[in-house]
Amino acid sequence: MSVTEAPAASTDENPTFASLDPRTGAEVGRHPIHDGAHVRAAVAAAAEAATWWEELGFAGRRKRLGAWRKVLVAQLDRLAEVIRSETGKPFDDARLELVLAIDHLDWALKNAEGVLKKRSVAPGLLMANQAATLAYRPFGVIGVIGPWNYPVFTPMGSIAYALAAGNTVVFKPSELTPGVGVALARTLAEAIPESAAHPLLTVVTGFGQTGADLCGAPGVGKIAFTGSTATGRKVMAAASQNLTPVLIECGGKDPLIVAPDADITAAADAAVWGGMSNAGQTCVGVERVYVVDSVADAFLAAVTAGARKLRVSTVTADGDIGPMTMPSQTDVVRRHVTDAIERGGRAVVGGADSVGETSVDPVVIVDVPEDSSAVTEETFGPLLVVNRVPDVDEAVRRANATGYGLGATVFSDKDGDTIAARLRCGMVSVNGVISFAAIPALPFGGVGDSGFGRIHGADGLREFTRPQAVARQRFALPIAVTSFQRTARGMSALVGLVRTRHGR
Ligand code: NDP
């Protein structure tokens, strides 16, 4: 059965599910609910293709992935429309997501050889008779499990780098964005016709169980998961059955620190974009702001003015932000807003009434207790908490006082790098927001409850490989110590050498 074509109707043998447009609730696609047998077959086919793909070498893969990049560019608007129809995000947000994903693909295909090619390393004095080489070999099949909020950009952080490193991919998109996954695989199939015989990117659709089946499928070399921390734990547990390694990219509660010497207008603009764009459904979105007292009034005035201007899309026209892609997320946002206000927070933009059934107008709340759910839990909605702090030290202390550690933002004219170095997280933007995600050479990932492992950059390429070390003996040493033929004299000479070299 083709895994990129949706069946016409749901039957007992071939069950399907609908994907909906969050703006209207209308069905925009119907996709198979793939079972364990289908997933295992997809992995087995991808494993066979992986041999062909690896043998093509860096140059062969680069050429073909370059062709894919061109098709993605040519079909950018068409794909953006698919993203908009399944996420509800504004068309230009969908296009921005695609632009960034294409730039990452370009970086991965151009840099894979330089980062991963076989290289010689120094064997050291004791093993001077050896030629030592290190190669980064692909795992074979990478199982990619993606979320719905950036249904192209986020999984492509794994898919593009995994393919460039010589793996094939079986991709399980979110049940909210299966059509985007299918469209992405179609563009690759169009760009690389050989993939009809050698499936490079296979999409399996369905609910959580389909993802769980992928985690447990024999032959998966690594699972690259992006999603919530709770599901990340389940993925690790399932993958542990086969000792399948995992890359876990989870949620965050990213802080933005405004220092006394910050450009206040720029910091406020960044806070509003970072907190509200994509309706706040961004893993590295700004959720908490710590602003130093001396500049807090000016900052808040600018944030308030910026956030009040934002408009939510209607059915007929794009606004600044779309509806909530997952309607049930409004319950989380409502709970956080209500809790923050009941516990003394002051809403300066919007309030509890801003949270509708399917969309949320921007909300900014100040002076929110640090132990309220709006500060401690991921909100994933257009809610910005702004708390005043006496100084930068207190801002850093509060920024770090959460189990999450994904990204962070710092606004300071002189101390940006110093403050960044004190933050417990994987990525920091200084005097900009979310900039790190758009720089392909920079690794992306978190610590703590935000997960581990890295996509993007050289680390992201290596993440989809296993280092293979080879030591080749060039000539025999006069003193053989790794042989039953060794002599006491030989060992004393060796120990003497080490004493001279390392003992002083
Ligand atoms: P979920 O954790 O609900 O789902 C993520 C993916 O896992 C989906 O494809 C889902 O399928 C699948 N899944 C569900 N159950 C299982 C299971 N038992 N085994 C394997 N796979 C399973 O996350 P969301 O889709 O709601 O995405 C939002 C979350 O993603 C937020 O927490 C956000 O912060 C995080 N995120 C992190 C990013 C990062 O790079 N760190 C980037 C983007 C988002 P299904 O949809 O069918 O249930």
C-alpha cells in the first residue's frame, strides 16, 4: 500500500481519520490510521533503501537533496497553503517556516561531507605505529515523530540532517497535520524519482499508537522525537525495549531578560513577537519576561501598545495570529490566565475573556507569583507574563528556576553574552528573538525537561550517525606489550616512558 496516498473511505480493514481546518472545523483531508504491521513494513523498506542511499556517498546525496530543495522552493506557496489549512496560521507565517526549513536543508546537504567524512586522528606516542581514523556512519533508518505547531520546520530539523548524513527516514507527523507530512514526502518523491524504488522519506499517519509502533519497530536506528515532555517520556520508555537511541526535543518555558541598558523598543517588539507569534504555540516562544525595575514602566508601555494591536485571523482573512491549532489547548491557557489573575497578577492586555472556544486574543499579565501555573508550566498560547525584578542577578535566578531549559532571550547593550552564559538552557538570542533557530550552523536543543540531543548544525548532523573508530597497524613496535610474548624489560621501558612523560 502506498503510504503517501489517502484512501477514499474508512473501512474496518483500512481505518482512516480526518484532518480539520482549525479556522472552520471543516475536514481538509483523510488519512490512514497505520497499524504496527504497516509501520514495521515501512521501516523494513526504508532499511533496504538506506543501503542504497549510503552507498551513493556524499556527492550523490548532495545532488539529490539539492533537487529536493529546488522542488520545495518551486512549491513553496502550495505547501504553505497546506500548512495554513491544517494549523490555521497566517499564510506568511507558513511561508516563513518553509523558508527556514529550506535554508536548513541547504546547509545540511552542503556541510554533511565536511562534518562527517572519514578523517585521520593522531594515534599518540604510545600507539605511534597505528594509523587512526574516525568515520561517522549513518544509523540506517531514523524514525522521526513530529508536532503540529511548525509541521515542516520542526521535523525537517531531523529529516534534512538525517538524510544528509546518509539515513533514510520514516516520519510520523502529528495527527493534526498529517496532510503536511504527506505533502512534504510528495515533494521529495517528485525531486528524487529513484525514491519510488528506494523509499527515502516514508510517512506513516495515525494517532499516538502509530508513533508508539514506530518507537518499538525493529530496525529503527534512532528515534528523533519532538513534542511534549510527557510524550517524550513515553517515547524513551518504548525505545528502551530495543535499546534504540533517542533524540528528545520537548517543550519550554523560555524567559526573556530585559537589562537596564537594553534597547527598550526592540526588547518590547521581541517580547510581543516571541510571545504571540504563531498564537504562542512555539516551543522556543517567550512565555516569561523579567524586566529590571528601572526600565519596567517604559518596557510595559511598549509591550502593551504592541500586543493590543494584534488581530486574530478570521475565516476569510489572515490576521497577525491564527486560532489555536489544537482546540483543547484553550483550556490550558484559560487555566493559566485565571490562576495568574486570582493570585494577584494584573492583566494589562486582555484577560480571562480573551480565551475563546477555538482562539485566544493576546493576554499580558504583570506581577504574577512565581509559583503560579502561568510561570511554571508551558502555556503554549498568546499569554505573556511580565514580572519586575530588582536587578539582573534576580532575573537570572528566576529564569533558571524551572525544570525546562530550552531557549532564552536577553536584551542588554553591553552584558548580553555574560548574562547568556549564566542561563541554564540550550540556546540564547541576544538583542533579537528566536534568532538561533534560523542559523543553520547553530545546534538546537534543550536541557532538563526540554530534552536532550541536538538538531541543526554540525552537532545535528553527527546526531544521526554513529562514530566508527578504526586503528590500523602500520608496523610492529619493537616492544610488544599487548601480546603474551611481552617481556618484563619491555613493560619497564613502557612504564618508564609514562613516568617521564606524565608523572611530573
Ligand atoms: P505531543 O507530545 O502531543 O505529540 C508529539 C508527537 O508524538 C505527535 O506526532 C504525536 O502523535 C506523537 N505521539 C503521541 N503519543 C505517542 C506515543 N505514545 N509514542 C510515540 N509518539 C506519540 O506534542 P504536540 O504535537 O502537542 O506538540 C506540542 C509540544 O511540542 C509542545 O510541548 C512543544 O513545546 C513541543 N515542541 C518542541 C519543539 C522543540 O524543538 N523542542 C519544537 C516544537 C514543539 P499524535 O499527534 O497523533 O498524538
